[in-house]
Amino acid sequence: MITINNKPTAYTPIFLGTTQHSLRLSLQILIMVGMKLNDEIVETYNVTVSSIELGHLPNIGNEIAIDEITGSELSGFKAKLKQSDAQMQNTASTELEKLVGLKNVGRYQLLKGKDNMTQDMNTLEFDANHLRYVRQILNASQDSLAKQLKITRQTVNRFETGEQKISDRFLDKLLVAYPDLAESIEVQFDWVSLTFPDLTSKQVIADVLRLQDNLFLERPTSQNFYTREMAFAGEKNIYIQDFAPVKNPETQAVDQKFGTTLYLTGKGTRLFEKALLEQSMNWRDFFEKARLYRGHLTRLDIAINDKWGLLDMNELVKAVQEKRFWSKSKSYAVHGNVDDGWTVDFGKSPFVIRAYDKHKEQANKGYDTDVKTRVELELHQDKAEYVLDEWLNNGEKLVNITFDILYSYLWFTNGKIEDQQLKSDTVRDEIETTVEPMPAWSLLTALGQKMKFVREPKKQSVERIEKWVLHSVVPSLAVLKKTGHWHEIIEAINAAELSAEHEKLVMATTKNAITQASKHLNINFEKPTKKYNEDDEQGKGA
């Protein structure tokens, strides 16, 4: 059974060999497919398929897993395969890897030099000071803590005096006993940008993202030297920029320049996590797939969400003003105020650490969030790729990598840091051993290794428009209603013509499924949003 130009047929597709190999870097090949009916080949098609999706070529005469063929003799035919994303990644052919190697387009590796981000990295252990501070935050006595953990008070006292070393097992037990503490800090992606040198925006949508292309609005752009933009729901949350095809006036041939950049903003990452859920994928699966298409990270933001209010931005800003901090970067800047919220940046591109009042930032926009303070690692180009390499290739959890970097690049203290200490050859070790740390920052760094890297899938909504109407329009509408003009307003609403952007927003909001792979899944997003632990293999789908 195969569908040809949206018409189901009883044909069985049979592989009849390759017609032509295209050596351009989009990695497409032209193959001949026969339509078998009652043991006879009744039709043949020359179709273009992705060699990445196809994997190993089947033997001539064998059935080929093609689900659909679209196109015409004039424009050519294209085939869609039945393989799932997981199968596609597992069956990428050895021949294809050799081809990529011959073209010298293997995965970029950051040279391990003195700029290596993980140089001199180590992890801050949870110690006696942290336990005392946790007990203070929990407002718990040694007796109540011991009772909750089912240990003796004397054991708690030995931990707090340093007489007995705090084990990893004890910390796990503490987090189980106090789930609010365990869920107080979480890590998630907040911005992802990928460049694909060999694809167009439509290929990224169809093959990499696997989203429904009718949910994207196409429009011209002049940003980043590109000429075309494809925006999901007409909004710049998930969008792709590339080059619009140009017709040669002399030959009438259409010239398509390859190269495109995918942008997932903060909201875009949450929307795309819904697509990942629909496809039973996680972020690791997606990045591994993107690398098959030579996707290269241009920006990666990793957010550390403090939902407990452990960090106080007023205290951090005061520490910066009083020079009670150490940073590997000599560049820093403070923005904002007490009322609207503070933001502090350390470093410049390609690597910035940013701390800001997330709750006030969202409140100023009319939104609510359970995140009090956020610390972000903003990584560009090679820095972003290096973190991805460490995560994908070296078996490290992203949470561990994130807090190793944070601990190694930034440190706050309660006591003053003397000038001579900043001139020491081992300045960080000198400060950490001689100056009292800021308890909240030290605890954040120590607890971080035990926190979760989460996905929080959300569907497209018109919440932005609704909030604007409620705050800015409703009072005026109430006046019109009370003065007898309501009927005209209803007529005007019914007669209003939506723009292309609004039409896409309506379509994306009303469609529950946004991917090509979701039609068989039943996902209820009307229920409270569930979070998925990215480090848990069982968290791939639900």
C-alpha cells in the first residue's frame, strides 16, 4: 500500500536501483521505484529520497519502505519513508559516513587548548555548612531533621560539625525527605540556534523538525543576510531564516542557495518540546539527528531556575557593587532596579553568565511564573558546540556540566576580597579557602548536581493577545456596551479579516498535533503541563 499524490493505491513499492547520485551536500539520491501489483511491475517512478533517512540501500527487487510519493514528471517526484526518527538515526549508512568524510565535513571538534571550558573544573561537595544552611531554610531543628530522615540527632550533629563526612547517599535521602528542596532548582534549555549549511528552511521543517509545514508563515526578511523567513504560527518563537529561490531572467531556471539557521527562543523551546513529545524524542535525540544533517550550534542558553527564592538579586547586586565576587571574566554589568528587577551579566560573547529576577521580569509583561531567580549560561559558536560534545559524546549529564561551568567561572562571597588575593597565581583557591562564601550561592552550586534537566512542553496559545485585550481593551468595550454600541462591535468582529500572521496563529492554536508523527498519539494538553526528566530514558515519551 502506497499513496501517490494523495491517492491511496494497492501497489507495493519495489527498489529497482539508483539512477543518479547527487554529490551536493544535501545528501539526496535519485532512485527508481517499481509499483508491484499481482506480481507484476505496472509503473515505475524516478524519485528523490534522503540518503540519511534511507540508510542502507535495499537489494534490487526487494520491497522498499516508501509511504508516499508526490510530484510530477515536470517537477520531479519525491518520496517519504515509513521509518521512524529512531530507526533513521540507527540506520544511517556507513557509505554515507564515508561520503561525509571525503567531503571533509565531519563534526567540528573544539581544539583542547588553554581556552578549554572544562580546564581545572571540579565539583563543589555538599558539606557541613550547606547542611546547616538547609536546616535554617527549612526551619527545622536537628531533632526534626533526624526524625524526617529516620536517623539519630547525634548523626545530624556529627554531619554539621564536620566530624562525619556527608555521603552522596545521605544527600539523596535528604532530597527524598524534602521534595520541595529536590524540586527547588531545575535546568532547562532556554534558547537554541542551529545552522544547517546544506539545507533550506523547508527541508529543516520537513526533515529535521518534522513539523507540519502549513503551520508556518513564509515572509521576506533582511536579517542576518538572509532573504526568507518561515515563522511557526506567524510568530518569532520557532522560526527559520534562509534564502528565497531566485529565477534567472535569462534561462528561467530557479536558483536555490543553500544554508539556513533555525531559531528556538525561550518560548520556542517550550513549544518545540511539545513536538519532541509527540515524536517520542528528547533533546539528546534531536541534537544527534541535527548533527546527521551537519547542524552546528550557533547559540545555546542553559537556564538554571531557582523556584525556591534561594538567591536574592538584591544581595547579588550588593555583592557585585562591593566587589564581593570573583569571575574568570573581568567584564561585568548591572542593569535594572529594585522595583523592576535586577540583571547582572558576567562576561561577553561567546560566553556570558547572567543572573536576573525572573519573577519580576515576567510580572512586568503581565505573566506569572513559579521561577523566582534565573541564572543563565549563554554560549555561542564553539563554546556551545563544546558543551554539546561533552554531553553527547562523553556520557556526562548536562546538569553536571552546567554546574561545573558555573562553579568554575563565578563565585560570590560574604567577606571582602582583598586586592592582593586577586593577584595570586591560584586566585580562586585562595579566595575559596580564606574568604567566607555567600551561603545561598554556595548551596546553589553544591545542590545543582542533584537537580533535574527538564522538558516542559507547551502548546501554542493566544495568551499574549488575551492579556492585552483584558488589560487595555475591555474597559473601553464596557463603556461601549453600556452606551448601546455593543451590536456594532459584534458586527465589526464578525466582519474583521485576519492577516496571514493571525490565520497561522489561529491554525497553530486550534491544532493539538503540530508534527508529522503525532496523528496516532493521544496527548491531552488541557491537563496541567507535565515536566519530563531529560536524564531519564523513560522520560522520552508519555
